[in-house]
Amino acid sequence: MILGVLRGVMASLASLGLPLLRSSLPRWRLCGSALALYTRQPSRSHRLSPSDDELYQKTTVTRLERDSADIMFIESYSSQGFIINGDRVVGPCAVVPKAILQWNVGSYKDISMESLALFHMIVPKIEILVVGTGDRVERLHPSILKAMREKGVAVEVQDTGNACATFNVLTSERRVTAAALIPPTESKKSLVQVKESPH
């Protein structure tokens, strides 16, 4: 269709005494095929990676599900994961206002400024980050805690059970709170219910 329109335009211009444009027809054809080439969808193997500038931009988390609750509530946890607002989450997770994300850490030893970057970059700005380190409280490197404080985020490190309860209490008080949770490793026959409720 585009080539047909271009041919019509060039025929009109030629009738006005501009035959020079006629010689550019092959170039327009090439441009049309190149345009078709670049409008194709990327293949499944195409990998997108952020540019240097995007690495330092703030991220906004938007709720996609219309029926999500206004408050995130951790109902229970086990060695496999968590139940948050009725949704089962397997493995370590990051809970931010109105979103649950997979958190790519294996244990507390993997917690670094890179793994916590999300929590100081998202909008609305997180006031308190509750970190659940598994079966017991594990110490994070002081430089990590200091860097997070400098970015305006207070960090509370607890065992996962207490971290879940603390997160629920803080969100029920309408504090802008996030949680970074690692499931406990001890095998449990059933889910442990979190006692504190935001209601």
C-alpha cells in the first residue's frame, strides 16, 4: 500500500516535469523492504538488557490486578514459601506496596546492595525494609545497612517468622513498608500461621 502511494506521488511529480525523482524509485523499494524488516517482532531468543542510564533510574511498581487488596498481608509461611493475600509464593520473595516479586537470593549470604537495590529505587519510597533471614537472625554487613540508611530506608533484620509479623503490623499502621523474605530451612509439616493481623 505504501509503495502504491509513493508510485502515485512520483507519477504526479513526473507529470509536473520533475523526472529526477523517478530514479529514486528503487531506493524507495529498498526502504520499504527495510521498513518491513525492522517492524518484525523480536524473536524469543532476543534478550533485552538495560542501558547504563536505565540502571540508575527509579522504578515504579504498578498494581496490575484490579482485585488486589490495598494492604499486603502475610498469612503464613513454611520451608517452601509464603501465603500472601491468599496467593502461594514459592521461595524467597520481595513484598512491596501492592506487589509480590521473586527475590533472587539463596541465603542471607547473598544479600548485598545489588539484591536490595529495588527497595531504595521504587516509588512510593519505602520507609522501612523488614528482612527475614530464615530460621534465625543473621547479621548483614554493616556497610549494607549504612548504605540503605543513607538512601533513606531503615532496615530491620529478623528471623523470617518475626519479620512476617513485623511487616503485617507496620503495614496495618499504613507505614510504607517492604519485606525481603527467605523461607526457613527447617522442614515443617504444615504452614505456620502469622498471628498478627492488620485488622
